[in-house]
Amino acid sequence: MGNGVPDRALDPTAVASAERKMLAPREERRMEQLLDALCDPTRVKILRALSADTTLAAGDLARVIGRSRSATSQHLKVLRDLGAVTGRREGNVVRYTLSPNVNGQVIADAVAAFDQLQAAPAD
């Protein structure tokens, strides 16, 4: 092929299996957005502070992560738009938690993986 991609597979069965696992362009973009969210240390702090059973108001979350309310709110908006966190209004206060949907689960799993890396001995 002209683009450098091999014409034939050495192991057609393995190649066919791997090709079935490839994401459609829309899902690739969604995955990219989720992973981009995890590339920001402030968002990782927010996600580590939240869980399915821990809800925090934006001001309390700002205190926990050591950022201003404004900066925290901007990061929460990105995470809300991705569907990684949800907000529940209680009077004039919005309390945030990890989303129970698949985006929240992906994020929770990634945060758990970070915890495992942190606990692993350094090489």
C-alpha cells in the first residue's frame, strides 16, 4: 500500500480479532476526551476527592484540592460536560459526585489504577 500499511497480515486470525476491537471514530473521540480530562492534575485531584458515596460542594472541593472556587468550577464544568461528574442541587448549593454512568466508571477505574501505581514500589 502507498501509505506504508502492510497489504497482508502475518496472522490473519489475530489481525481480524484486533480489528474488531477498534473503536468507531465517535467513540475514539469520546475516549480521547476522557483521557484528556485525566491529563490535568487539578481534574485528577477532583476525581480522587469524589466517589459514588462522597459528594462535595464546589467550595468544599476547592478547599480539599487547594484551588480557588473559580478554578474548581471551571474544571467541574469540563468534567460535567464529559459526563464524568454529576451535580445535585440542595437549595442554593450544588453537591458533586462521580457519575454513575460508564464515563464515571472509566474515571473511577483510572483513579484506582493511579492508586495502585502509587502503592507499587519504585523500580
